[in-house]
Amino acid sequence: MPRLTITWQMSSEESALFELTGSKAKARIVRHVAQHGPISTADVAAAIGVHHVTAAKHLAELDAAGVVRASHDAGSRVGRAITWAVDEAGIQHIADRWRDYLAGR
């Protein structure tokens, strides 16, 4: 008997939302930055047990999504590490988008 396969298409915005909210590492990073920020990339990596390159990649993605913000633009720093803090408005925006998606809006 053939199986019925349903193809579920997501918009790029929905895909980005799932990527952001479905990552355990990113969730741990946001939570740690919220509790201990402003905090450096190296300190985030050490605290959650990932390589600093992995933490930097996730922080850059979270920054692009507006969830965290850097103390200054990457590449423009002079002699000091980038530190990160949460962006409460960005977190609220993601939460609102997630709620709307789940409610079918």
C-alpha cells in the first residue's frame, strides 16, 4: 500500500524562526547572555561548553536576528573583546512571531 506523503512548505521567515528557536545551543547562549551580560564571546563559550568559534557563529546569527547586540561592530574593535547583551525588544519580537505562527496568523 503506498504511503501518503504531505509536503510542508515553510517561508524563509518561518524557516529562520525555526532555526533560531529550535537550536538548543542558541537558546542556552541567549539565556546565559541574559543572566550574565554584557559578556564576552570567550566567556559565553566557556560557560556553555562550546568552542569559541561556535559561540561566535551563533552570537553573530543571534545579532542578525536582533536577539543580542554587540558592544560594537565586529571588525571595528580596537584592543578589546566584543561583549554581548540581550536585546529585550528583539526577544519580544521573536516571541510575538512565534506566537503568531502557532496561532496560524
